[in-house]
Amino acid sequence: MKTRDRIIMAALELFNERGESNVTTNHIAAHLGISPGNLYYHFRNKEEIIHSIFDEYASDLRIRFQPQAEFDATAESLLQYLDAVFMLMWRYRFFYANLPDILRRDEGLQGKYMAAQENLHQNMMALMESFKQGGLLDLDDKELLSLTNTLKLVASSWICYQTTQAPGAKITKAVIYQGVLQVLSIVRPLTTDKGRERVLQLETHYMDQERQDIA
Amino acid sequence: MKTRDRIIMAALELFNERGESNVTTNHIAAHLGISPGNLYYHFRNKEEIIHSIFDEYASDLRIRFQPQAEFDATAESLLQYLDAVFMLMWRYRFFYANLPDILRRDEGLQGKYMAAQENLHQNMMALMESFKQGGLLDLDDKELLSLTNTLKLVASSWICYQTTQAPGAKITKAVIYQGVLQVLSIVRPLTTDKGRERVLQLETHYMDQERQDIA
Amino acid sequence: MKTRDRIIMAALELFNERGESNVTTNHIAAHLGISPGNLYYHFRNKEEIIHSIFDEYASDLRIRFQPQAEFDATAESLLQYLDAVFMLMWRYRFFYANLPDILRRDEGLQGKYMAAQENLHQNMMALMESFKQGGLLDLDDKELLSLTNTLKLVASSWICYQTTQAPGAKITKAVIYQGVLQVLSIVRPLTTDKGRERVLQLETHYMDQERQDIA
Amino acid sequence: MKTRDRIIMAALELFNERGESNVTTNHIAAHLGISPGNLYYHFRNKEEIIHSIFDEYASDLRIRFQPQAEFDATAESLLQYLDAVFMLMWRYRFFYANLPDILRRDEGLQGKYMAAQENLHQNMMALMESFKQGGLLDLDDKELLSLTNTLKLVASSWICYQTTQAPGAKITKAVIYQGVLQVLSIVRPLTTDKGRERVLQLETHYMDQERQDIA
DNA sequence: CATGAATGAGACTTCATTCAT
DNA sequence: CATGAATGAAGTCTCATTCAT
């Protein structure tokens, strides 16, 4: 792997572990066994590293949530969606934990972030709409918007929130699965009979996963 | 006002404005026009200032959410609850935005925080239960727990989430009212007819407030 | 007791315990339960406190080692001398441990100290001379000077030296008695038969004391 | 010379001149014309600088006092010993002057120091024993132990003691030579005829040296 | 590409001392 | 006599960043 990519990976790993502001560029270099000078050969500054991480994140986000050409709401496909969301949340969790600070001092990133969020919002809305059209959800347009917003908020806050609820505790997969279940519990009251059935399938799946992870 | 209290106020103000880690003890002192030595006369270190702010927060939290002796779910009383929640979120918003970092480096605060959260959870559960008993909510025990958790998460993440959605933008009262409305939208699908009516009253109230604030 | 004297006492106690440079004027005031302002009412600055302690020390030193009008070298009287020396060393031990630093920054104290040392030297020389005249010591004038210097050095360095040999350990009376025995071991090779007998008496006495203290 | 070594040298020089506690890391950096940051690039903190100096000292101490395989008490070899002792005392004199304070706040150094002292004591005892076996000293085992302790104390206290006797005055070589002579005067009463002769030779040597230095 | 020594601004904190009350 | 809030210089240490090699 190229040094540049190794730096991004190491930074992401350390940021997630200790929080962005507690990781110095020297930490990252030392972690990789390279010199600080070398790090600065590949990146003009710390900000640029964060930008690169963000670019990966935004790219992941775009790919995963591309609206499907044809509607497809099999349990299988829903699982993939949910797994993808929380995988993203997990992979870039430092970002969610430090977002206000990071964005405050980097106007360039603010722009990128807003664009990514806007794109995500559109895709999420399209997805929810397709669920509604597919007869899984029973709600009006206003409710659909509210639901989308709630889901976005809950998904993106989940890991950070759990971190604070049990400080020091490692975030395990079980915590992630609980996040999915929490999301499902929000959706359930708004489902049709068909949708509810689908939710139950998913709940069963994630409760099994959770049980396996704890064991 | 006593210098000690002025320091707490200034710190809270600056923390909220710029993020805790971006505010130095020198900033706080300069903001008040006092010497750094004076600040350290009143507080042993920055940590102690944060503890003092937290103590105020925890005290507010405890008082506001004391379970009522008699059940009382008039629109009036619900309004007070909702206002209180979001007032707290707003007053101590830096805390929510920087919680992982703050707790990570202060084990003492972790303990206090966990205790406060536990207390809050009990009170919230009691409140939701009383809504159920009062015929406002229609849900089983598991759903009640899920709802409580969602509400806690949404309420405590709302301001931080909004900050990131529109970075640089000041958080106005309108944003707060939208938070309340978001919370109501989560509750609504689980209400009885009587409960739905109450929710509608509240929605009307906060939509009016929002309109006024924007104007 | 007057506040002024209590300050001197507290300062001496804390200096001995923690070293002069590790004791702040605030420590002293807090230890007495008085305000820093009050301390500075009684003393212009920290230096003045040290001066006052030194004045007590110098006065003690002068009184204890006043040459006796009539020669008197009974074991009883020798005991008093030795006890007095080491009591002084003990009472003002911080002084010996921090002397270079203290004198370096206080020229006024340097003068006082030199005068006290000069006076002590004269008295010690007179004392040793009287031991020689009294037929206790067998040595020429050059040896007498050397012995005097050695004794002064050993006595004044003893406690500080022991502190470093067992850092953290409390200096007990047993350590003091060992110091006396060390001094006696230096004198013994230079005694007459009569003198040696006297030394043996003293050694017996201090070995008993040491044993008692340890038990 | 490497910056790291220059820092150690400068620190040693300044510590000796002004006392360890009166020399800040900024002083050291300024003295070398480097930035404070650079100093902290080479040493994690002031303590580590002191440790490095101590390590050099302990290494010197160990090498110089390694017991000789074959007994060798020519005046030449004795001279080397005495010179070595006082060279050490002189080179690391700040250490002796500030030992109680330095050890008090650095437990790690305490351990190292105790080990070095124990090693020194063993070597000194072996040396004195070899003098006794070589027919230079005439004393019993208890006296030999006392003598060893006295010599260690006098040698290690000499420079500090002299500093206080003439504060402000520079410690010259002459002062060092007087220290050697003082040590010899302690040994002399315990020598055999052969030993006394050797002591006289050494005294003559150091009195010549002293005279030369003063001139 | 890579090294690693070097920079310097600035963070947190301490403490002898002052002064209005 | 006494209080205690206040000062400000200075000390230790950190870290993003630069640059000669």
C-alpha cells in the first residue's frame, strides 16, 4: 500500500480510538514508523488528512445509498442497507463524535459536508418513498419527512451516544446491532402489515446477531 | 455577581460558542478582564470549571424531571416539560457536542455523568409510564422502553446535529422548536386518540412559536 | 503565642518537612489558618521569614557553644554539648539541606551566616583546646584545627547525608544518635587514655539511647 | 557535538553554577541558543535531563572505583583515586548540593541513587580492607567501617560545605586540594608507620598543588 | 521519497506579593 | 490586625509545521 493511503488509514484508526484532537501528526507518523517530515510530504497539513478521510467517507456514502433503479425491498436488500449505514457510522465514528469542532475550523469541509448531507437526504427520501410506494410504510408526506430526519439523526448519533453512556467501554458489534434495532423500533409504528412483517424478520436477524456477538 | 460565578458563566458561554477544547483558561480570564492567576484562585484547573458547570447542569436536570406526585398531563404541563428539556439542551449545548472527549479525560466526571443519566432515565421512564397509564400512549412495555431511549437520544443529539447541518449558522429558538416538533413526530404514531389530540395542541403551539421567532 | 512567632514556627516545621523551596507562603498561611495578607502584615516577604528563623538559629548557636569560664569535661557536660549540637542540626535541618540555594539568593543572610560560622569556629576551637589542655586529646595544633573542621563538617552534614541515604525515610532520633557515634569515632583515635575512657562512656550512653529509640 | 549532549553539558554547567531548581528548561535552551521546543524534542522533561546527568555520574563512579584485581597502594595509585573522587565531586557538585530536593520528587532517581551508593560503599570497603591487608592501616573492623563512612560523608559534603563557608566565592582547585588534605588528616591517625609515610607523601603533593593553584 | 532535528506560539499552571476593605 | 481576592511574571510542556540533507 502507498504511504499516502497508510497515513489515511492510521489517522482514521487513531482518530476513532482517541478522538481527532487527541491525535497529533507525530502520533500518526510514529504509529506508522515514518518521520513527521514524510507525513508532511504527503499532506500539506492535518486538515488535509481529515479532508482525505472525509472524501473516502463521502464516496462510500454516495455509493451505498445510490437509489436502486428498480425498487427492491426484499429482506435481503434491506439488510444490506442497514448493515451499510452502520458500517459507515462505525468506520468513520470519530467524525460523528467530533463533527462540530471539525467543521467549525474548516470552512472547506463544511461545504463538502453539506453537499454530502444533501445528497444523502435526497437518497434517503427516495428510499423511504419507494418503501411507501412498495406498500411497506403507511404515512403521509410530512410524516415521511419527519421519519427520514429522525432516522438520519438516530443513525448518525447512535455510536457517539453509546460511547457516552458507557465511557471507556469499547463499542462492540452488539452495540451496533442494538442501534439497528433502535432504528427498527422507530420505523415499526409506521409500517403496513406487510412492512411490519419485514421489520419483524429484520429484528429477528439482528437479535440473533447480537446474541452471537455477546456470546 | 461573584467572580467565581462570573467565571462559570463566561466559560459556559465560550464553551458553547467555540467548543470546550478551543477555549483556554486564558481566553476565559481575558473575556472577563481578570488575570489568569485570579481564575486559578477560584478554580484549581480547567477541569474544575467544567465540573462546576456540570454540577449546575445535573442539578437542573434533577429538579426539572422530578416525577410529579400526581399525574398531570395537561397541555400546559407537557409544554413545561418540553420547554425544560430543550432549554437544558440549549444552555449546556457544548457539553453534548464535546461529551466523548470531555468524559474520556475525566474519570470523575464520567461517574457523575452516569449517575445523572441513570436518574434521568428513571424519571423519563416514570413519565412515559404515567402517560401510558393516563391513556395518552398506546404501547407495550418494550415499545415504551424503546420510545424513551429514542426520545433521550433525539433530544440530546438535536442541537449538536443541527449545528453540523448548518455550520456557522447560529442556533436560533426556531431550531429548538423544530427539535420539539421532531420529538412530537416520534411520539405521535404511538398515541391514543386522546394522546394524539394533545400532541396536535402542542404541535400547533410550537409551530406558532417557530413562526414568531423566524419573523 | 503571637501570630508572628506562630508563622516562624510553622515555616520552620514545613521547611524541614518539605524543603524550603517547596513551601509557599500560602502553604504557611493555610497551615496556620490565617490569610496570606496577614502573613505579609507580619513579614515583608519570604526572605524575612527565613531571616527570622536564622536569627533564632544563630542565637541558639551562640548560647549553646559559649566557652565555659572554667574547664569542665565531665561526661555529663560533654553529653550536654553533643546533645545540643545535634538538637540544633535537627531543629534547623532544612537549613543545612538547602544552604547553598538559600545563601546564593540572599546576600544579607550570607553575612549573618558567615559571622555565625566564624563565632562557632572560635568557640569550637576553644573547646577543643580546652579538651587538649585537660588531657583528653593528644594532638598538635595543626591536627587540632583539622579535627575541629572535620567535626563541624560531619555534624552539619550528617542529617542531610542520612536523608539522601534513605530517601523518604523519616529521620528518627536513632539516626541522630548514630551521628553522635560517628563523631565520637572520629575523635577516638586522637584521645589520650583518659580521653578514650570518656569517649567510651559516651559511646555506651548513645548506643543505649539508640537501642531504646529503635525499640 | 550532538544537541542532546550539548543540552546535558549546558544543564550540568548551569545546575552547578546556580543550583538545579534555579535553572529552567528555558534557561538551558537560551544558553545554547536553541528553542525550548528543541530541548523537549531531545528530552521529555527536565527530570529526564537530570536522569541523564545522573547516569553519566553513576557510570563514572562505577568505573573509577572498580576494585583493583591486585592490591596496589603506591602513592601514584592513591593519587589517582583521590583525584578521581574529588573530580567527580566537582563535576557533579550541583547534585550534592541539591540532593534532598532532587531525590524527594523523583522516585526513579532514588532507586538509581541508592544502587549507586550501595555499589560505592562495597568498593570503598574493599579498598579500605586492602589498605589494611597491605599494612597501611591499623584498625579493627568496626573502626574500618566508621572510617569508610566518615570518608564518604566528608568527600561528598566537602564542596557543598565549602560553598556555604564562602558564598559567592568560586570553588577553585585549591579548595578541592584542601578537601583531599582534610580527608588525609582523618586517615592519618589510623595509619601504620608505613601508611603514615604514604600519607605524608600525598600531603606534600597536594600542598604543592594547592600552592601552585593559588599562585 | 524520506529523515529527523528544529521552531515558536501558546497552553496550563504556580506563587510571591499587593491592596481595598 | 486581619481578610481574601487579585495580579502578572514566569515555569513546564505540546504540537503543527518547516527545512536542510
